[in-house]
Amino acid sequence: MPHRALARSLAAKPYTRSVPEIQGLNLAPNWTSAAGALEGILAHLGQPLPRHAVMGLTGHAWHFCLGTRAGVTALPSGPADLDWAAMAQRYERTGFRWKRFAADVPAGRGEHPARRDAVAWATAHLDEGRPLIGWDFHLHEHAIVYGYSRERAGFFVHDILSQEVGPFVPWDSWPSGVGGIELFAPAGPAEVDPLEAVAASLETALRCFQGADGFADGQPRGTAGITAWADALEGDTEVDRAGNAYTLAVLQAARMDGAAFLTDVAESIPGLARPLGAAAAATREQVKALAPLITLFPFPTGGHGNVNNPGLRRAAAMALRRAAQHERTAAAAIAEALAMFSE
């Protein structure tokens, strides 16, 4: 039945049947929650990958956006602000094809055609035993959607709050606040050439460093975004305390996985060992440069008044500039490795 017809059918009659929940799923620990959900689903599908491989292959290891709006910077929205339309193709590098449903809907309760279509799309996949990656259920993070209830009209999800508040999320209050629906469903195994997947992942890394993995909406992205962060701290720009701490934690953890991924690839492809080893070393230096900032601005408190202390802001800016320079060194080495692919 077409999705719209199914949605009309569901809307026209009461929800009188529940489907079994998909058992055995776990959200993998990861500051990048989309990658944590992806890793958990891959394990459930019998094709597990280590966290750093998931992060490196998909490009999540290299993303950076300095969330900025209305004169405030380092907002917590930055780490998830990327080109989600590109992710189905990137996720295929992990060995499974993926389908995506995306829509903009008003936040909060109420009927909306796109929400009904999304529910129909999601429940059809869940009926076939396919768990989903979804966005913005209990909070503005990604989750695994593993079941639903027609009687209660909602999903069952694994996210970082599920153990505290329970797994159920009503359909009429989803998304929770930012107004966007993002769902990904596995669509079967994919034939992936390992070398092609590595080359594509390295190309993605360079696009991320160039700030090309998101919309041209004026928010600083990529390596230039890290430099813009330093500029903001050196000036009098308002920096969001919690968002600053969160963005730092996500960035450092992602680059740790990026360094591990590059090391693995360097060891697996001896011909690329020199440039990719250099890229991994530069990324580890970037992680070290960020380390003092994790202590200075700890999540979730953000270091209380530290973000408004001029001396501490200047010190943080210097560390961010060092981190950006290490990223430029890594980018140059990755570009060298990519050039060697075509030789």
C-alpha cells in the first residue's frame, strides 16, 4: 500500500493492534548519537563494526559545525547540523543499504500530514523487523526506534534518556522541539569494495574539513569553523556555556575515533602507510590540543563562569588555533594519500 494511502488508513481508524518489539538492540556509547545508533543496529543485523570504523567510514569522525544563531555561538545544535541527505550513501559504506525519510513539521502536539506519513513509513519498516535510526524523541539526539504501539500511538526508542524516562514517545509530540523528522532504515546488505569505501571516506574527510558537509547558512564549518570559534572566544561574542562544553566533548571524541580509523587504514594498506600515518599522528595531536579545554569547560556545567573569563577565553582560543593547525596538517596528508589511490 502506498505510504500516503497507509497514512490515511491509519488516521481513519483507531489504533487497535500492537506489533512485537524488536529485541536485542542497544545504543552504542558515542558522543555522536547517530553513529551510536548505527553501530547498535549493525551489531543487531550481524555485521558489527568497531566504533572508530563506523565514525571514519561515515564521516561522522570529521564533522564540525559551530552552532551560531542570533549573535550566540557554540550552540549545542552544531554537532548534528550536517547534510543528512548525504548520510544514506555514506552509511552504505558500512555494508548495508539505507533508506531515508525526512520532513519538516511543527514542533509539539497536533496532526500534520508529514508526521502521519513518517509514522506510516516507520511502522512499515518495523513490521518487517527493521529497526530505525531516528532523531529528536526525548531530546535533540539520535535514537534507535525498535517498536511501536497502536493502542498508545507512539514509538519505543533507545536513546540516552530511555532508562530514566522510559522508552515510549507519543507520535503527536514528536519531534520534541526542533521541528525536523529524520529516519533511516536498513534496506539489505550492500556489496562494498573495501578500497572504494576507504577512498570515499577520505574524500568525505576533506569535504568536512572544507566545511562542505552542511548547508551554506552562514554558520562556521570545518577547520575554518574551529578558527572562528577561537575568534569568538578572543572577542566579546556571547558563547553558550553548555553548548560550548558539549561541542568540545563531541569534537574531541570524534577526532579520537578519526585517528584510530586512519591508523587502521594505514596498517591495512601498506602503500598508504606513510601519509595516513602522518594524518593519524596529526589528528592525535589535535586531540591533545583539545584536552585542556575539556577540563576547563566540562560538560554539562560548562565550567560555570569560565566561559566569560577573558583570560581563560584567550587561553582556550590559543588551544583551538593549535587544534585547527593540526587539522590542516592531517588534511594535507589525507589529500596526499588520496592522490596515491589514482597512481
